[in-house]
Amino acid sequence: MRVLVTALSGHGHLFPLVTTAWALRSAGHEVLFATAGDMTAVKATGLHSYDVAPGLDMGKLVGQNAGQAFRSSTSGRRFDAEIDMRDHPAFRLFNGLAEGMVDGLVGLARDWRPDVVVYEAMNLIGLLAARAAGAGSVSHAIGVAHNKDLMARFGAMQIDIFQRYGVDELPEPDVFLDVAPPSMKPEPDGWPMRYVPYNGGGQLPGWLTGRPERPRVTVTLGTVAPMLTGVGPVERIAAAAAKIDAEFVVALGSNVDTSSLRDLPDNVRLVGYVPLGPLLASSIAVVHHGGAGTTLTALDAGVPQVVVPQGADGPINAAAVAAAGCGLNVTDEELDAQLVERLLTDDALRSSAERVRAEMHAMPSPAEVADRLSKNFGGQNS
Amino acid sequence: MRVLVTASPGLGHMLPMVPISWALRAAGHEVLLAMAGRNAQHVPMLAASGLHVVETQPHETFVRLMDKARDGMDVKAMQKLIREVSRSGDAERLMSFGARLFAPQSDAVADNVVAIADEWRPDLVVHSPMDGAGPLAAARLGVPAVEQAYGLSSSETRFAQIVEALADTYRRHGVDGPPTRHALLNVAPPSMGTPALGWAMRYVPFNGGGQLPDWLLRTPDRPRVIVTLGTVIPGFAGLGPLQWLADVAGDLDAEFVVTLDNAEAEQLGALPDNVRPVSYTPLNALLATSAAIIHHGGSGSTMTSLAMGVPQLVVPQGADQFSNAYEVAKRGAGFEVDTEVAQVGADDLTRLLTDASLAAAAAEVKAEIAAQPAPAALVSRLVELVG
């Protein structure tokens, strides 16, 4: 079977599809990963990739819209409200990317003839690629917030793009892959699939595969938030750390202004980009911004979480974590030593985190889903 | 479960471990690759598989060890010896030759592999055929080890030979013998090499990822022929076996894509218009729109060509390349040109592109391989082995 996988090139959008692509590849299927903009992340996945919009200036689109979009959605209300969001900067950003990618993606699908197109739920032009190739269409959720209805509403706002290709009404995908743990969403939107984190591969430093001497707490704000909303939560952790018997490993990526994080206590360590999976495997708790991938990776690791939402879908993820009992949903100002102490000692948080982890590990793995996709779509075009 | 994956240094040993590692990860298992390279690019190329990697030794170690193993013998004499042993049909002698060559490399990484395993606590070790450090670490922890073949020929005795060659290393770590639970994932197609041994597994090529250029996605108007000597031979034995690209390729109505960077290609002199050098590009992606391949007979190139179903012209230079060339010719999916005797000529190229029996046999083997259980399908057996 030939599978065209497509996502935006940002880590949060691209990473969750990698394990699914590996599942297909290791089952013997051909996989081509189509994206655009910054090709760095996809080139490090071992997959064959294709740039559907060479020269696409992500920076320009991001520069115009992203900061405002990220912040203005911090309340979480606008993300899923039943209102016309067409003027919202977040929509303009995603729509701009879709406009930039659609011709190249559809052209690729016509040339490469996939049997099925697996598209990141927000990259709805995957539906047009599937249609162009006469292939099956699979929407791949990347977080607990990405439900089928919301994506349909999001797609309806992009109907102009579809109409240019002679499609008047947004089609439904043949399959929706839902990665939400059952207790966070009792009725899955489609096929449930275990979220197996991919957060970048590469060489691990020795300290990451060994056991830490003190209990380790991971602190991360993902790859987008620290550039848009700063490192306030890390400053608050740094201020509280001296009072706590734990090692705080702060994973902030490479393009972040850390000038406010000088003179850190001995038990706070800044590291560059470190894959979150192995880092959490050596940690007993995590403090993070509520990104979809970070939240699911923490749920998979079964560690209690403090979520300090910074924007985008962070508030929704934070609320879901708190409702499941495996973490705390707090504002920047609420983040203090007492709260961190609770994170490390509250047995109820820990047992809930372990329960959700067990639930996730019992869901059909990407390997099993790949098998099911093959039975449904194999032989469509090959 | 937690799976530690080990391999001997060198891309031909390291990269074939990626698909089974992906399969394990996609089934939700934890995977850590503990490997070393033979040059500075090897570990980064492995890490670009997206898997997690720890480097077990700096690559300089192995340059020294290879020089020592050659024991003053020059490259020509070494090739001659391997050729003789290969052609003698004495597979066991070739195998013990290999075991002796690779044992010092396993010994060099053993302390670190054991230390990593002691800390990381795998439930299973998956190792490449010539690697003895992974099985040692598994034996120490009392967990099973599974060998994954990278080519046509596996052996019932090789594993024991490697263990024997590492007797001192086993003693140093206080381990009595190899893991009691050991299995083999065998990628030989049913009609080639030694298919009866171990558990049959579909060969899924991994030749590195990468961004594909437009021209590679479309089947060209005239047949495209891929030409490669792999990653070792050009630096080791030179580009002599490719001189025909400058001399006769221009006479053929075909497009030749050769995996050399521009500096290397210049060594061949002026190349005709229908020869295109490309820097490292995954071989399976190159073959997807190609009609044939000319290669050195490395296991990765041979297996990838078989899996993609293209006729092969093999110009073996060393290692297991002579036996791979022999197996390909015996199966009818290609033929060999002995570059010690003659250059590849226009007649050979015409035969490669027009002999329908080659294409038919290649298509048969492709179908055989595709019908084997994929790495993803073997994961449940590995879980059962761990128990």
C-alpha cells in the first residue's frame, strides 16, 4: 500500500504522525511524508519527505499572525466556540499555510498515486489530495482537543480552497484517528489509537539513560510558547526550586531568550532541546505549557503534571488533565513552591496519572491501526 | 517492553536494524540503539532515523582495529584473499574469517554496551549478525537476544564462533556463556541463500530518510539505471569499477544515476550527458522509478534491489559481496561482471536492460519478499520470547 502522510512542519503538528508513519513503513508499506516550510524536523524522522511548497515563507505568515493568535486564544474560549473565526489571526495563519501548500500537495497526490492519505487533523487539504488520487482519507488527531466536529467547523471556514478544486461541501474523512485517552473522551470520534510519543530522535546524552541522583522534575514550554509568551513559568520555578529536594531539568529548545534565567539555583539545569519521552522516563513529574504533544507525552509517561497554559489549545488540554485528576491546571501566578511540593507528594495525582497511562497503553497501537488501515485501503491504487 | 538494539560499526550493519526498531516503537515498546560508527557520519546518519541512539565508542577506535586486523596486508591482497575464500565455496571458512575480524570490534564496545544495559535494563536485545557485545549484555542480564540478519546468508554456527572469539570478554564480565534464549530473524527470500533458518522476516529496506527531489518521483521516458558502490568501497578500493561510466555509458539510450558526490565523480574524468551524479540518496527511493541497478554486491544494496524487484549487475569487490553476486546470478535476478577480468561493457548494459528473464526473476523475488511477514508482524513473537 502507498501512503501519503501530510502535516504542517511545526513540531506539534508533525511529530504525532511520525510513529504512525513508522508503523506503516515497518509493516512494509511505502510512505511519503509531505510538508512545507521548515524541513528540518521531517528530515530527522528517517522517512522519505517531500516539500510541497518550496520557498514557502513560514516566517512571514508566523510573523504576521502567530504571536497575536497564540495569546488571543489563551482564554481557550475562542478555540472551540461556535462563532465565525475567520477574522481570528490563528485562522489566518492556518489558512495561509493551507493556501500555500494545497496546489503542491494535490499535484503530488496525482503524481504519486497513494492508496490512502493520512493527514494531520488541522491540515484539511489532505482531503483534497485524497480526492485527487482517488485514495482513502484518514484524519489523524494530534491532541485531546482535536475532535471531529471542531475540525469540520475549521474546514468549513476554508471552503474557498475546496471550491477552487470543485468541491462545494467539505467531505468527511473516511477514518478519524482519535488519540484521546478513554477517560478524557468516553466516546471516541472514530478509531481509537494509542498515542506513542515521538519527540525527535537522535543521540541521547549519558545522563538521560541513567538514573538521576535526586528526583527529577521536567520543566518545558514546548517549542513555540517560549518565543511568543516568554519564560515566565520557568522564572517562577527557579524562584521556588531552592526550597525543594528535587532536580529541575528545564528543556527550552535553542531559540529562546534565557537572559532572565541567570544565577539559577544548583538544582535547576537548563538543557537545550531534549526529546521529551526519554526525559520524562527519568522524571517523577512535569511542569509544562499544555501543548497537545507535551500533554499526551506526559500522560503516556504516567507522571503527574502541572499545566500552566500559555496559549493555543493549552487551556483545553490543561482542563482535561485536571478533570482526569492527573494534574493541576494553574495560572503563572499560582506556580509556587507549595504547588510544586503538592505535585511531588499528592498520591491521588500520581495514581490518576498511572491509571490514564494504563488506559492509553491498552488502546490499539499505531502498529495495529496500520494493519487495520491496510485491510481497509490496501490495493486502492496498487 | 524495553529493547536494546546493537550492531557492529558500519552503515551496512547499523541501518538494517531500523525497521524492526520502528516496528517495536510503533507497537508501543521502548527502543534504544547502542552503536558506534566507523566514521564521523555513521552515528548521525543512524540518529537521523528518528530513533534514540547512544554512541558506544568514538569511531577512531575502529579505524585502528581494522588496520590491526588487516595485519599489514594491503587492500589488494585483502580483496584477493576474500575473493579466493568466497570463490572456494567454503562458507564456514569465510564465516570464521568474519568472526575473527569482527570480534575485536565487539570487544571494544562491550564494556560500554554492558554498562548501558545495566543502567537501562532492557527486556530484550536485538543485535546484528557480527555483533557479540549485545548478546553478552543480554546474557549478563538473563534476557533473550535476537539476531537480525541483514542479507541472504545466515549461519547456524556463526553465533557460536563469535561467542568463542569473545571468550576473554565474557570472562572479563563474569558471564559464563551466551544467552540461553536466542532467535534469528532471517530476511533471506524463500528461494535464495539460507531461508530455512530462524524466523522468516520480510526485508524492509532502510537506506536513510531524506527529502526526495521531483525527478525521483516520476518514471523517466528512457530507462533509468542506478549505479552505486555503496558507502565503503569508493574510499577503500577506489572508483575503478565505475570507469565504464565515462567510457561507454554515453553509447546507451538510458539515464545513469550514480551515487557519487561531484568531487568523487570528477575522478572518473569527463562524464557523458546521460550520467548524473547524486549525493547520498536513499537507494529504495532511487530504485522506485528505475529499470535496473549496477552495484558492488553489499548486502544492503543487494537486498534493497531484490525487495524493489529490479534486475542487477553486480561488480563485487570484497566482504560478502562475492557470495551475494553468486546468489543473485544463481537466482537469475541479475549477473556478475568480474572487474578483475574485464570492465563493464556496452553488451553487459544492453543485457541488463533487455534480458526479460532477469526482469521476470527479479519480479518473482520481489513478490516472494513482499509475501514474508513484515517486521511489524514479528513483534508479537519477540514479546512471546521475552515471556
